[in-house]
Amino acid sequence: QQQVKQSPQSLIVQKGGISIINCAYENTAFDYFPWYQQFPGKGPALLIAIRPDVSEKKEGRFTISFNKSAKQFSLHIMDSQPGDSATYFCAASKKTGGGNKLTFGTGTQLKVEL
Amino acid sequence: GAGVSQSPSNKVTEKGKDVELRCDPISGHTALYWYRQSLGQGLEFLIYFQGNSAPDKSGLPSDRFSAERTGGSVSTLTIQRTQQEDSAVYLCASSPVRGGSSYEQYFGPGTRLTVT
């Protein structure tokens, strides 16, 4: 059972454009939704995270939009740059009393072209 | 400061052999996680340690997998009688704990295990 579904599997965006990656979850007990960025040969690095009590969180060029009723959340990368080319994973966990064990989406390979 | 370190970075082993993978978490992080990243299964949780509590082993795929954390710091993941389907990147993450909740997880670079 895939508890976190991520799309698209791959994405090509022109430099300066907006990259949008979407995730949907099933478990309503999830209360923590982070996004990770992974470069080849490296471990995932936390980009930004959101709790379900807010609908949007912005950090620099990265924004999470969260729709609790639809059980969906998305990552928007504004002014995408070639250095943003990486694999992005959404994740979800039950942080409070759940040990914060992350359930990951399947990943999106982003390529930002010049 | 130093991040999470893992060793070895690469391990090639023959089917049926045992392997040990090591994780050194960030100093002061009391929560430690092991995940596995494979082409077919993506990133999946294996086991979680928090302080002196019993580990959460709910993600271990079989009884060939075990892990321990000595002195609340270094952790070792052991895979006995390795199979080809164990080939994957094994990632360790550590996290500070505040108010009883684990926060941001910081991942190490992983150990790439290849079983021939």
C-alpha cells in the first residue's frame, strides 16, 4: 500500500520557470510533511517542511502548499535554476507519538534547462 | 559541525555472507533512523532508535536484518545471509528530540550495498 503518492515522476523546466511537484497521502494521522532534495551519490537533504495547521509555507524560492481536506500537498520552486536539478521526495510522518518515521513518495527527477 | 557519517561508502559482498553497516549520528542527536533506498521500492523506513527506549523495528523486511545502537550514539545495521534483493543504498539519519518529539532528520551519504 503506497501511502504517499508523488507526481510527476520526472519534470523538465526552463531556467527561471516554476517547478511544481505534487503529493497525496492517505493516512490522516500524518502530521508532518517534509520535502527532501537529493543529488546523485548524496543522502537526502531537508528543504522545507509543513504541519497541517497551515496552508502554505515559504522559504526563499521554495513554497509548500497544503490542502488538508484533499490530503494533498505540493512543492513549488520559483525561478528554477540549473543547480536545482536533483531528485525531490515528499514525505509524511506521524511526528507526535509516532517517532517521526518518514513515509516517502517515489521521487521526482527535476531537470532545469538553460 | 560534522554531519552524519556512514561507513563503508560502498560494499560488495557475495550472496550468503553477512555484512555490517555503520552509522555515526550528529553529536547530541538522540533519535536515529535507518532507511533503505532501492530502485524498486524507493525510500523505505527500516528501524528507529530513540534514547533508551526499545527500538521500533517495524520496517525491517526479514529476521535477517538487525540493528543495534551502542551507548546512544553509533549504530550498526547487520544483514545476515545476504540476498541479491538486499542490494540497495542504506541511509542513516539522526534527529534532535525536543519535548518528546523528533524533529528534522539529517541524512548521511549512505552505504551502497551490492550483493553478487
